[in-house]
Amino acid sequence: LKITATHLYARGINDDKGELAARLAAIARLQAQGGLPCTIKFLVEGGEEQGSPHLDDLLTQYADLLASDFCLWESGGRNEQDKFQISLGVKGGVAFQMSVKTADFDLHSSFGAVTENPAWRLVQALATLKNAQDEITIPHFLDAIKPLTATQKQLINQADFDYAAFAKNYGITRPATVADDQIKEALYNRPSLTINGLSSGYEGPGIGKTILPHTALAKIDLRLVPDQTPAETVRLVKAALIAGGYPDIEVSDFLGEPPFRTDPDDPRVQTALALARDTYGDDDVQVELNSPGSGPMKYFYDVNHAPIISCGIGNANSTAHGPNENVAIADYLGFIDYLTQLVTELAA
């Protein structure tokens, strides 16, 4: 842990040991002020980065114990415009591997004149799933997308996401993949398909060995929006590969979470939003339809049908998962103030 005049630096100080500590501090304050005005339940699990593979079973087994009227998710903070951001959901996600094998071992590259290269075969198969305009071309993949309500469209239009500031913050050197007037809609309500990694043949330093690889592997993820599902997405990918002439491409190691959005018009959600504006200021609160990232929110909603919001102590430069992860001390303390009042108002 490193403490400066303004910030705390530590592994997990933002995502998400610091988030848990802030919630515990708010409870301690309420207890010191006379006791909790309602029952508060915590569920802390360590498998989120692996897709929370056992969480659904746990929630089903303990549904009665976990019943609640409101759910506060564990992440959030200030965005690139330094506004306190509240998210009302998450995109879904599905990740898997695509691999192909064309021989029992690597060959001399001179045989590339007569022998198929698995790396080329894999990238050509990948190119059938997404075109040069960054459009996903998997047949029927977009069919299940649920139309937005008027309120949801308004939240997207009111979002303050600044792509130029975002690109500068991360040192992005290429332009956005969509037109400027479509960036917010794409961020919150458009699926994505990403190659997370590619591997084949010699990957050591220098030009290396002139070999013809015998295997190739790609790690893939897709972000989903309501009402797309991980299982149906994998089925559609497999069907697209077969239809495209790539039945030998193996799809394996599937992990996924469904998308979820809380109803922004729910009175409990409106209470949380109104309090945030009172606490941080009308112009310093940003409400987003859903996070561009994923998480197991829908599993919780399916258990108790309670609204879920996400907010927290981070900032646009918190570098979550990085060695210099940080939070501003003022944001940490301010969030404790907000939580203390939120519990009281929701209980009332």
C-alpha cells in the first residue's frame, strides 16, 4: 500500500478490495450512529474473472437466504469527465477458443507451397465472422437483440462518453470503428467480437525458425446485449463456421454470462439516483444504461427480481488490475457518505 496526499495505491484498491472496504466502513458508521435501519446481506465470491462458473448454482441453492429488495453491485466510480457514474446493468459476455490442426508436427516452411498453413486457415475462418467494416457477420446473431425503450434511448443520448478523451487516456492510435454519432449507441447497445490473442508456430525473438506450423489457436470473446445468450451465441458461431466451409475449426473452453439491465424507472432506482445528485451535484452524476463490460448480474436478478445498480470509488485513471491501481482518497470517503445515506433512504 502506498498513500500520497490525494491517492491510495495498492493491488485491488479499486477492483475490488477497496470497494468492499468502503461498504464495510459505511456499515460501521451506521452502527455507530444507532444501528442498521434494515438488513444488509453480502455475497463475496472470487470467481468473477473466470466467469463465476458456480455462482448460478449457489444462488439457486440459497435463494431464500439471499432474498432482498435492492442490490448494490461492486464496481464503478468517476468517468473521463470526472462525473460520478451509476450503471444500471452490464453487457453479457461469452469467451472461447478456436483452434485448428493440420498435421502431427511442424514442417519446414518450404512445404508451404503444397501444404495448408493452419494459421492462415484460422485467420481466414475468423474473417468470415467479422468484416473489414467491423460488422459482425455471424448469421442470425443480431436477431435476438431487444429494442430499447424510450427511457433507455434517452440514457444513451444523455451519456457524456468522450471518445477523444478515452483514446488519449489509453494512447489509442487508430480512429473509432464507428461514426462519431454512433459511438455511444455502440458502446452501450451493440455487441462486439474481439480476438483476445492469436498463437501459432514460432513465437520467440527475432525472425526465428522458418517453419510451417501444425496448429493455430485464437482466444475470442463476444459482448452481448439483451436478449442474446452465451449458449445461443456459441451455437451460432459453430453453425457459421460449418456453413462457411470451416467444419474443422474446433470451438472449446466456453465461459459466458448473460446481459442484464435494471429498469431505470423503478422507484428504488430513482431514489438512488436522486440521492447521488444531491450528494455529488446534478451536473456531476452520469447514469449509464449498462456497463460496456460484463458480470453475473442477471443471476442475482433471477433469484429475487430486485433492481441492481453499480457505482463505486474508482476513477478513469485507476488502472484496474494494474500494478499502480489507485483511488482518490476524496472519492473513497465521499462514497462512504453516499452509501450511509443510501441505506437509510432505501430502508425508509
